[in-house]
Amino acid sequence: MIIRQNSAERRKGMLIKNVKVFKEDKTFEDGEIVIRDGLISGEREDGGEVIDGEGCYAIPGLIDIHFHGCKGYDFCDGTKEAIHEIAKYEASIGVTAISPATMTLPVEQLEEILATAAAYKKEAADEADLIGVNMEGPFISKEKKGAQDATYIIPCTKEIFHRFQSAAQGLVKYIGVAPEREGALEFVEQVKDEVNVSLAHTNASYEDAKAAYDRGADHAVHLYNAMPPFTHRAPGVIGAVADSEHVTAELICDGVHIHPSVVRATFKMLGADRIILISDSMRATGMPDGEYTLGGLAVNVTGSRAILVSNGALAGSATNLLDCMRTVVKEMGIPLETAVACATMNPAKSLGAYDKYGSLTPGKKGNVVLLDKELNLKAVIKDGKRI
């Protein structure tokens, strides 16, 4: 598929020809992509590296805004090595930008994890870009803690959030809260202009959740999971999300967490512009079946199912985002164009990073993923270089 030129020619850029290019209007168009100096270019130039895409789909690099780890590593390991290995794997499967999630841990430990992430971000590497952190805990509810450790659940305060953000040097893009807890609504009002406030691991009623969204919360962590069910007399968080048009919602579409019918219904209820596909993957992703850990808790992984050893609760996924996107299309009946937007454009916009990521528009980063007609991965180009 690829013709490599010499190093002098390669500096002139890259041409990806004979591909179906994903456009900002969420359609595919036969054409080509030019990358120069690591950025998408609007003008074709002679020389450089040439890739014949052989009719492949050319889509932007995927963005995972909520996952914990892969290849035996977890973001909360708190080491640069862990982040490097995670980012390397993610880039290899087409996820070229990441916003990994923290677990519910002691405040001081979370500060150390965030400080390590901030230090890592300054190191350039040919791997996925760390463009945010999604703090799933510690401001959650014990009733819906899922795979989080209840020992470290604490009330939300702006002072502690500011400690997190200071350690992260501004990398925290999402902070999760359970709005039914004391002080949560005031917290939302206090920090809403500094960070995306998510409703996460919550037992909130519709009224409590809607009050949080009305006061400025704007995101929902893995919709349907770790929250009350949506019923006809008690719509809960899900109903509040549906009634709050400014809110984006994460969906884990690994084929385990949410039934395909519910995924289809959610797209109809919210509309594709408000849905962000996530993997919620844990360290077992890309690894053999066996026993692993998540947030210090033992997890048993068999195939794509990860469950807590202690009580059998789902504990994240063992599926990467590209596989989730394939599942949405091939097993759940969502159009490819829609699924691509929910794994590229929507997360970039939610992160406030759409000026650099999320589409193949001139001036943005030269991150391109090539998929064949069966959605098999054929090539990943990161900053104009093939990985």
C-alpha cells in the first residue's frame, strides 16, 4: 500500500491518494489527503511520501475520552512508563489522542498521578497525544460506585478540585460528581466555567440530575452504567440527559455494557451530535484472559467481559475504541459516518480541541486512519508519519 521516498523527499510531506475521505459534513467523498509539516494541507505538492489507499476509508484519528489502560498498564499506575505504553498501544490501533480516566483513590495519590501526566505531556513522542484527563472519582456515590473503591469517596469541594487541576497543570477536562450528594449543586456552579462537569457513578433522581444540568453540568459518564435505570415514572439521570440539550453522553459500545437495541434507541433519543463513543478499557485490553486489577480491585477478564472478583459487577471493558466503533456499525446498525463522528468530531469538540483534532480539515493535525471496506485497520498516520 505504501511507497516510501527518501528522507529529503519525505520532509516535503505525504500524499494519501485513492481513498474515501471523511468530510466535516459527515459524509465520505472520493479523493486524497495531503499532509505537510505534520498538518493537513489544502494543496497538493510534488515529492514526499505517497500512500495508495486502494479505496480505503480515510477517517480522522480516533479520540478516547474515557478509558483506564491497556497492555497491562493503567493510567493510575502513576508512571511515565505506563502512560508511554498506553499511548503507544492506542496510537497503534488508530486512537491518536487520549483523555484517560482516573479512579477513586486518595487525594494525594491522585495529585501524584496528575502531576506525572502533566510532566509526560511535555515529552514529544510518536504515540497518542495526551490532551486531557477524565476524573471519574472521587466525588461519586457509594450506592453506584461500581468498580470504584468506596473507601476513598469524598464530598466534592472546589478546593480539592483546584488541587487536582493545579497538579495536572490544566489537563483535567472532566470532573465527575454525584449530584444528589450534599454540596454537589453548589460545586457545579463554582467550577462549571473551568471544567466539564460530569454526572458519574450516581444514584440521582431525575430532579437532582436535571438541577445539576440546569446549573451548568454538561456531560454524562458512561450513560446507563452506574446510574439508576430509565423507567416510565422515574427517568433518572438518563431522562435528565435527554431533556438537557447541551449535555453530551458517553456510551460504552463493546457489546457487553449496553444492549444493541438500547444503543439504537439512545441515538434516536439524543441525536448523534450529543453522543461520544468511549471504550472504558482497563489494563487487560490487548492482553490474554486472566485476573487483573482496576483501582486496586481484582478483576477477572474473559474475552470482552471484565468483572469484579468480589461481586461480579462489570469493571470497565477489555475492548479498545476502534473495536467499539466497529461493533456499533457491524453489530448495532449505526451508520459508519455517524459512528466515526462520535469517535472523532464529538470528543474533540467536547474536549475543546476541535481546532486541532477531530476532522481532516486543512490546518489540523495530520492524524489519519485507513480502514478497508470490512473496517479492518490498514494504516495509522500520526502527525504525517506512518506508525
